[in-house]
Amino acid sequence: MGLLHGDDRELLQALIGRKAFDIVIHGHTHRAEVRDLGATLVVNPGEACGYLTGRPTIAVLDTATRDVEVLPL
């Protein structure tokens, strides 16, 4: 599992493209999203405060099944 917080899009793409991680979790964009890119699950939990989007969220990941649920706070 890889974890990244920041605005370095190139680094995020490198982590995903390397295929060294089955799951990559990232933040900083404040936009919740869950997507499969080949064998890599990419998760952004959104923003807990809801300051920018008006929608505070978290993501709950089951590492055994790779199921992800984005939940409102």
C-alpha cells in the first residue's frame, strides 16, 4: 500500500504506474474518488472538514476484500 498527501501529480502517477502497490491512497485534492487502474486500487477519501467542497467525507477500506466506501461525515 502506498500513501501520498500533496499536490505532486507526477509523483502520484509514478506510484500508480510503477505497479509496486496494490492500493494507493492519496489526498490534497479534496475530491473523493475510488478507481481501479489495472491491478491498482486508487483511493482519495475527500476532505474531512468539507471546507472546499461543502461535503465532508472519509473513506473506509477493507484491505482483505479491497472494498471501499466513501462516507459523509
